[in-house]
Amino acid sequence: METILEKLLARISFLNVNTPQLLAEFASHIGWSLGYLFVVYCFMGDSFLLWGAYLWVLYSVYKELIEDGHLKRLLNGVETRDDFKDLVTDFLSRVIGPIIFILCRHLK
């Protein structure tokens, strides 16, 4: 399974998952986002699930841009290409679960 995931992610050039540590971090972010939605569903029910997904996306924006300092480096013009790839990879891995859920919910 790990080699299949590595081959799939290697084809996507803008993702920064070159090492096993980065691949584990990518999978961890996806797992946490899906786990968060599951906990919201279990404790709050279906009516709060959409709100939980929106809150997780907002948290991801805050975490990647402000807490990790990417926004400051982007505005100062010192964000390197590798740092930007790291930002895109982390952000996409954090929001892929809620985005899929939100799209399915709105297309239903």
C-alpha cells in the first residue's frame, strides 16, 4: 500500500512528499481531518457536520498561513520555492477531507 501511495504522489509534481517523514506527515494530516469530521458527526450529529467542515478549513488556513509563518514570508518576498511547495502540500492534505465532504454535500 505504501508503494502505491508513493507512486501516486510522485506523479503530482507540486506536492512535497519526497521523504518517508513528509509522506507520513501528509497521511497524518488527512487522517486528522477525516477523524475530526467523524468526531463532530458522533457528538454533534449531521446538522453540525457542515459547520465542522467549514471550521476545519478555517483552522487549516490559520495553521498554515499564520501559525507556521508562511503569510509573513510571502508578504516579505522571502518564501522559497520549497517552502511554498511545503505550504501547498500541508494545506491540501489538511483540507482534502472536508472539501470532498462539502462538495458531496452541495452536489447532493
